[in-house]
Amino acid sequence: MEFLRKINNSILYLLIFSITFENWDPLNTSGSLSVAFIISILYISSWVPFFRSGLNLFIFKKYISLLILFILIGFVSTAFNSEHLIELSQAYNFRVLTLIILMYLITNHFYNQPELIEKGVNVYLIGIVLMFLLFSLGIGVSYEQDRLLIFKENPNIIGVKAVLAFVIVMGKLFSKSIKLKQFLNPIILVLPAAIILIFATGSRGAFLSIFIGFVFILFFKKMPILKKVIFVIIGVVFAGLTYNYALENNKILQERLTKSVQSGDTREVLWEGAIKIIENNPLIGVGFTNLFPEMYKHSGFFLYPHNVFLYVLATTGIIGFIFYMFFILRVFIGLYKSYQLTRNVTYLVLFLMIVVNLMKVGGGINMMLFWFFFALLLGSALVVNNPKVEEHNL
């Protein structure tokens, strides 16, 4: 059994590493057999020997059940709006359901072996550093409208991944007493790597998220007010210099920032289209398969709303939204309680940054990246707040 446990742990690390390159599809299967998908199947299979002893019923009841109810409402809504339903798996959004199951397994994994949490975070950071090295060497690199893609990963998603790495490192630095030697830690090298990737992608949201994350960290960090003021001044100066550098040296980011200030962007049109869908179908939404046709009808784009919360409202209505938001709220409460006990700002700020990015990412609910981080955050909170109770196991 110990050998099987080591295999289970090793595949977890491999899965976390693969999330950095979530859309990498070396077999050219149009995304159906990405590396991350294949490893996730291996990971779920490696859990089979531990289903009875390793799964915690408390986690399922308090958190996962809310997401299952959200999926159920979507299933009912799709049944009532089935004109575009082709196969049954679409009716309950098979991919999202699979990712919820994956999140449940990873949460249990971290809860049962808390020492893996820090290791898992470090594996993610190594993945971001490798992404930077690939970019530097030109391996797997391509450009779309002068914006960086790595193994065909969307530039905005590369930006999000880099921002999360930036927040993790900054959170680690600020969660301890701030001393000069902390800034000599090799982990600090992740910061310039993340910033360079963000610049190369031309992602406005990621660029702004750097400063939002820094503000969140300062807000929650317990320190004398004078120190906070000093760091705020340093942050403002850094933000100004970085912004000026972007305007002078990064033409794509410059154009996108200027465009967003002057005329907005496609995202606003998508939001307006989603809001019209919600107004017309407030109770249970239009279902999973009817979303795109309705989005095209109201926005002119056959796309996601670029906001997960609007997606939930549009597909499952107020009822599904309540279940989804109760899940989000419970994760936040657990993290805030954990923060009060440990004064570690990393996970709480990471959660807030994930929520911020879920409000602007297209198709975010289908991304393994966000469900993995929910598992990581939930596992970290449960380890601090909830002592293990064996009778809760399935």
C-alpha cells in the first residue's frame, strides 16, 4: 500500500506540473487528449486503492455537494432548453463535473497529507519557471497578433498563471517577518520570470492583477502602519515605472491598455449579452447547451461571457448561482479563519486573485487551473481548521 501511495503522490506532482501547460496537445487531437487530461485520468486511477480509506465525507457534504447541486440545476435547465442538446454528456457539463471530482480527490490528498501542500505549490512555481525558460529558448513558442503563446496556450491564461505565481511568492515573502535575507531567497527569481511572461502575453488583466495582488497582500499583512505606508509608496513608484516602461517598450500592451481606457473591449459586449440572457431566464437559466446560441443572439459572439459568475447565472439561473456562491463563500470563510490563526496571507490573497480572474476569463469554469487552486486552498484551510475525524471517511 505504501508503494501505491508513492505512485499516487508522484502522479499528483505530475498533474500539478502539467497544469502549467494545460492545453498542450502534442498528439494534435483538437484538445481532447491534452497532456493535462491524460495525467488527470492517471491521477484518478491512482486513487482507486484509496477510495474507501482516503475520501472524507465531511468535505463532500460541506463543499462538493453544493457544486453537485449546481450541476443538477444545470441538467434540469438543459432539459427544459434542449433544442441544441446533441449528447447526454452535454446536459450535465461532463467536463465541469469531472473537474469537480478531480478537485475533491486533490483536496482529500492535501488534507490527508498536509506536507504535500507546500511541495505542490513549489511544483507549480517550477512549472512557471520552466515556462519562462521555454519562452527564452523559443521552444513551443508562437505568436498570435504579436501576443505570446506557449504550446498554443491562450496568452491571457499564461498571464493568469504567471500572476498566481507572482502572488504566491510575494505572499510567502510577506507572511514572515520582513528581513533583507528573505529577498535573497532563490524563490525571488520567480517574480521577474512571471513579470516578463506577463509583458510578453500583452495581457492587460494580468498586468493590472500584479498591482491588485500586491495591494491585497499589504492590506492583510499585519505590520506597523508606517511600514505599510513605505511599502505602498514603493508599490506606487514601481507601478508607475512599470506602466511607463510598458507604454514605451511594449507596443501590444500599450495598444491594449490604451484601447481599454478609450473604448472598452469585447468583454463588455459579452457581459451585456449575458446579462440579457439572465434577465430573460432568471430562475434556472438557459442550460449548458443553449448558452452559446443565446450569447450569439444577444451579443453577436458565439463565446463564453468571460465571467464565470455571469456564466453560472446564465446557465443555471439564480438557483444554481446560490449553490455555486455558497461553495465560494464557504471556501473564503475557511481561508479567513485559517488566516486568523496563522497570519499567512498567501492562501487568502491567492483566493481573492482567483475570484478576480474568474470575473474576466473566458471559459474559466472549464479550466483545470482554477479547480486545482480551489483544491489547494480548501485543503490548506481544512488542515488548519478541522482536525481529522476518522469516522467521516467513506
